[in-house]
Amino acid sequence: MKKVPNTTTRRNFLKGSSILAAGIAATPLISFANETSNIDTSDNIYLVGPQKGYSPQVGTLLSTMTMMRAWVIRTVKDLTVEQLDFQIDEQSNSIGAMLLHLAATERYYQLNTFDQISWGKWDDDIKKEWDIASGLGKKGREIIKGNSVDYYLQTLNEVREITKKEFAKRDDKWIMKSEPFFGNQPTNNYAKWFHVCEHESNHRGQIKFIIKRLPA
């Protein structure tokens, strides 16, 4: 029996499939961009998405940071000075120190991404204000103590207000801008600020661990 030639070669099939896949993939992305431009999730911290006054991707990132911050506040808002200063052992950090550490971390990422200052190259007055909280360790354990929860939450809020104002000045092109950073690998501003958020989540877990071990 004579074999009928198959004019659809593997190469042509793959080429056609690639074009089709590209069209399928691109359409939802375009549709999503158009749809989200008119969505505002600002009124509910559990609606992750665009925020009024921000570009779609920047606003979505901010919504995750807002949700995480709300969880941190709920976790610590009723703690006393003694509880904020409590250390499980001589090598551990107090809850208060970790809260100030979160503010320091965000401040340094502001300088790096908004002011485009290479990591650690900020002025000495900035280092004097934030380096101990950033590094924690022995100095942090010695110095960061005796503060009320209002002090820590106010500091966190003051730093966050700077972030929000700066985010509002920037667009989705900025958030995707990258440079060698984590492990000297290409890292965009989205990844840097996602790290600020997940870093806060990490320390919230540590804070909850300490709270369960506070003296009665």
C-alpha cells in the first residue's frame, strides 16, 4: 500500500503550535492588564490586587505588604514593654528588636531602590540611625529595649508611609527594572520588595514563637 505523504512535518507542526501558544498566552495577559486597570482593592486587606493611586503591579505588591503588616500589628499590639524586651536566651533577639529590624530593613530597601544607592553605601548618619537595628546581634540586644509597642508601630508606620509615597511615583516598568543583587543574580525591584514582605513574614513567625514562651 502506497504511503500518503504527510505535508505537516514536525517542524511545521511545532512552528504552528508555538504561534498558537503565543496567541493563547498573550491574550489572557492583555485581558488581565485591561481588566485590572479599573480594579481597586484598597478597602479590604484580604483582596490582593491593584490599589487606587498606584500602577497595577506596584499596587498589587503594596496590597500584599499591607496584609502582612496588619498581621504583624495584630500579633504584637497588646504586648507590654517587658514582653517586648523578653529574650528566650542570651543569643536570641527580643520582639521589640525584631520590630525595629523590620523598619530598618524597609528603610534600606527604600534607599537602594528609590534613591539608587548601592547596598551599604548610605551616609554615616543613616547608618548611625539604622545599622544596629538592621544588624541586631549583641549591640541590638544591649540597646534596643525599654520601648513601648506604640514606639515600634509608629516607627514602622513612618517608614511605610515613605514607601507608599515613593511607590505612587513609580510605574510597572520601574518595578520590573533589574540589576545584579541577590547572589549577584539579576534581581528586579519586584523581587527586592517581595523580599521585604516575606522577611516580615519570617520574623512574624519568630515573634509568635517567642510570645508562646513568654513568662506567665
